[in-house]
Amino acid sequence: MAISEKRLPGRRQYGNWKDEYQAKLMDAADAAALIRNDDVIMMPGGTCIPHDFSVALSNRVEELRNVTICLGLALKLYDYMQPQYRENIHIETPFVGPVERMCLEWKTAQYIPVHLNQLALWMDCRKPNVTSFVVTPPDENGYMNRSCFGGLVPRRAINRCELVIVEVNSRTPWLVSDDLKIHVSEVDAILETDADLVEIPDIPITEVEKQIAHYIVDMIPDGSTVQLGLGGLANAIGYFLRDKKDLGIHTEVVQNSIMELMELGVVNNSKKNINRGITTGTFCVGNARLWEYVDKNPKFWWTEVEHNNDPYVIGQHDNLISVNNALMMDVTGQVASESIRHRQYSGTGGQVNFIWGAHYSKGGKSIIALNSSFTDRDGKLKSRIVPFLPAGTIVSSSRNDVEYVVTEYGVANLRFKGVNQRIKEMIRIAHPHFRDELLFQAKRIGWFS
């Protein structure tokens, strides 16, 4: 990689990677001092956002103007994200968690609508000139590993950056992968840190989620290959698959429930058409036990999301069962999974990628799971199945693509059904308290005579 002579002058060739590592070693303040006005910095998300570098960058935020940071799912709120610095540094994100929601409210961030398999195309367009991320310590050959969220940072975008800053953290796991390796010679600045990695605990499983999970588990035959989306409900479904046999996993996110299924032997990947015997994914979200489990574990193979979430790759698995969440649906089958009215709540993610992948799969099924109702701030019960999505609500998945929908009241199959048939199916799985009103509204609109 060509090192920017203007930022890091006087570099020379080193006889071995260990000498090169030491020569590139610097403290976080020196690394942050390399950032300039108008830079576009690419970072991953989660535990791979470099902590020490982010703190040092915050310390000099007032010196900078018009710096853009492209990241997703921040687990810490850094000072440069604060509203008073919106003219100094602003954030672009394809995924929204609690930190990003605050930043969106403060106008220090904007959401980028994009399917996860198109992150590399987004970076091709955005053209970052700097990247920074967490890596493992180097192996005996000088290769480091980009770890838990590294698959969300496109390698070809890294190769185009004039400045590559890595933060070495021995706490982060090495994920078995060709895509996630990066050599000492390919980076420009190296920091070392012992910062703790933020753990994401399992969300307690509710009784409603248990009911939904039981319906979905019955739809997953032994020998299937399963994808589970990000979040509590998807993770809960994983825990209810314990009585299945010979399951495979091809998913974007590995959570604790998948680890448990592998430990129990439920997931052995023995029936997969490709990568037989191997769990395939892009990133992992969980706690220290999960990181220990995935560390150098040859039962996993991790690839960048552009490949992993390619619907044609997904569809090569027979009996691919895709399970994703929704916040709300209308009675015709439109899926709202990312916003509450106009407020961005999460992101499009890989939902559509896996819906299409399941369609391409021989024997595949695409499942959307949602609670039938919720209680608002005033304690009033509201339906998540509605005649019309509220104004401003984002449609994440078109009704044209939706197959199965599951609530705690049953399973609806919308595939190739007419609008009036879809409405009947959706009303059938709605909360009983709202079924009469939904039917009344459908007739008033003119969908029924």
C-alpha cells in the first residue's frame, strides 16, 4: 500500500514485519493528528470501532472541519458525536442502534439506506481516504485479523485508502477467514490498546416471543440451513431449535444462540450444499463467551458481507430458512422493520438479501416474525398489524417478496395470494382485540364488499 508522503514522510523498507510493526507503532494522539479537514474515514461497527483512536480524535475535534465518519452500530458515545461538534465531524451510517438514534436526533448523523450486500458499492461511491479499525495481534507471519465486525468494511475500499490506522487489541478474537486478514505491511499506523470490548447481553425472552418461536421452529425441518436476523426475537428463536437435527447456518450475524446450538451438536452443517461442515457468517454480536468460542475456531468461515449476503450465494443452500423481524406490517403484507414513522430505529440490514436468497433456494422459506401488538407510553394496547402504515413509515421489504408471516397467533402464507386473501390471512394472525376493527377498515376501504 502506498503510504501518503505528506502525512507520514520518510518511511523506508524494512527487512521483516516485526521491524516494520515497531516503526509504525505510535500513540493514539499521534494517529489522530494525521486526520485532516474534509477527510472521509471508514470504520466498522460494534467492537471493531477503535476506542483509543476515537477518544484521541475527540480530543482534537474542535480543530477539524467537515470530517465524515462512515460507521454502523456504535456501542459507545464518543465526544466527537456530540451536537456541538456537528460542523466538525458528522457521521454516515447504514445501521442505527441506540447511539446512532441520539446522533440522528442531534443532526450529527445521517442514515444511509442500503442493503448490507451493497456496502462495498456504497464505499465505491463515497470514496473514503482514511480507514481505522480494531485488529488482533499479528501471527507469526505478520498477519492481523479484522475480527468481529471486519466483514462490514470492504477490503477493496481499504486498499484505496491513503491512510490505514489499526488498533491492536489482544482481547478481540481471530475469525477464521481469508477476507479478514491484513498484513503489517498493508497498514500505515499501528496503535496498541487493552480497552475492554463492549458485551451485548441476551435480551430476556418474553412469553410472546416464546409463542412465536414455537411456530417458527415447527417450520424448520431437520437438515435445513438457517439464517437468523439481528435482535432479541431472532436470538430467542435460535434457543428453541435445540431439538432439531443436522441444522446448518449461513447467516450475516452469529449470536450466542448459534454458539449454543453448535455446542449441543444441533448445528453441524452436515447437509449444507456449500461450505459443508462449516458455519458461515459475516459478523458476531454477543459476549466474552462467544468471542472465546469463535476465536480461531475452524468450524466457522467468515466472509465479507458483499459475498455472504449475495442472494445467489444464499440460494445455493437447499432448504434455506430465513427468519427476520418486523416492527409493523400492513394488512396487505408490506414490512416495516427499520423506522417508527419517520424516525429511523434500526436499518434495512440484510433482510431483503435473505428474503431473495430464500426464494432462490430449493425448498427455501422466508419468514417475517413480529409481535401482534405493543403497549404505548400511555399504557394503551396497539396493533402492529394495521390497515395502512403510519405516515412516514419506511417499507423495508415489499409485499411482493413476503412469504410467511408469524405472530404469536399463528402463521400466514402470503406468497402469490391476492390482496383480499392476504388481508384475511393477516387479520387471522392479528391480536384478537383488533381483528374486528381491521376487518371493518378493510371493508370501508373497499378491499371487501
